Amino acid sequence: MNLTKNKIFTIVIIVMVIVAAVVWYFGVIAIKPEKVTTADTKDTVATTAKTETPSKSKYASLKGDEFDETYIAEMIAHHEAAASMSEQAMSVAAHEQLFNLASNIVQVQSNEMMQMREWQKAWGFEITASGGHMSHGGGGADMAGDMVEMMNKLKGLTGEAYDEEFLKQMILHHEQAIEMSVDADTNAKRQEVKDLAAGVIKTQTAEIKQMKQWQKEWGYES
């Protein structure tokens, strides 16, 4: 039996609709994401949220005489490093502001070193040689190593290149001194040590702020 044109057209339309429906159905099934279980979700969240707990400063665990003796010995070593860097800066810095900062660091921290060495004698603490090394603490050796590393990064630099690296290293150095000092108010035995630490925090926080401002003004920020 011959089909009329209208019937043929109708059949073609129906077939096309059926084919389209089948394609759509299987296409959705194919791209449907796998079901994520609650356990998988919890594991992912736990992994993402996991962070390392920062280690506290060793000074947080020191108390009384032990804090005072260790802090003084290692702050002497730390000041020696800053003074050495600053003396070098006074001869090669490109900016007058940096020369003035370096000069002030040498003056202030040299006076503080003299005071701390007097305390070592008066309080019966071990007298630390240059570098601040103490036989029971060894912190001065670490400080000396840090100083060598910082000085090596400045080696051979002049002008703007020197100033840029000096600011970077001195900011890090000041941040170390502040970290060393934050526990003194609660852990130091003597008021003199507490006052010294408070002065270090105040002075070097202000100097960090100034140095970071110079980094912006002089185009040193990366």
C-alpha cells in the first residue's frame, strides 16, 4: 500500500522526536556526576582545613633566671649582627635615610649590649664572648649563622641594590628580635629585662614600619 506524502511526513517527524528524546536521555545519564558520599565530603573538608600549628618561640617555655640568662646572651648576639650590618650600610648605602637609620641602630644597640654585659656580671650569668654563644643554650651559634647568611646576601652589592637587600634583611632581623622579646613581660624574672624587651619591641616595630614605607617609596616592593 502506498503512503501519501502527509503520512510519510508525519512518520518522519515522529521518528525524529523519538530519536531526539533517546539522545537527550542517554546524554544526561552519561554526564551525570557520581554521587559523593558523606564520608568523602568529610574527608575533603578535613584535608582542606588541616593546617600546621606554628611552633611557639622557645622563650615561651623559659622562666625566671633561665629566661633572663638565655635572652640576654642571645640578644647580645642578635644586636652584634644588626650592628655589623648597619656599620657596613653606613659606608655603602645610597639613601641618606638609610645611613641615618643604620647609624641609630649602631648607637642604640651598642649601648644595650654594654648594659646587658654588665647584667651578666652583676647577676652571675655566664659571660658570653662575641657571638653570644652559651654552652647550655647554643643560641648564639644560631645567631652567628644567621648573621653570616645575611651578610653574604649583601656581599658585593652597592647603591640601590644594596639598599633594597639591606631593608629586606633588616626587617627580617627586627622581626626575629621582636619574636624573642614578646614573652619577656610574663617570663622574665627581672624588671630590667622586661623593660629592655619592651623597648626592643617598641623601637624595632617602629623601624620596621619605616623600612616598609621606604620599600614602597623607593620601588623595592615586588
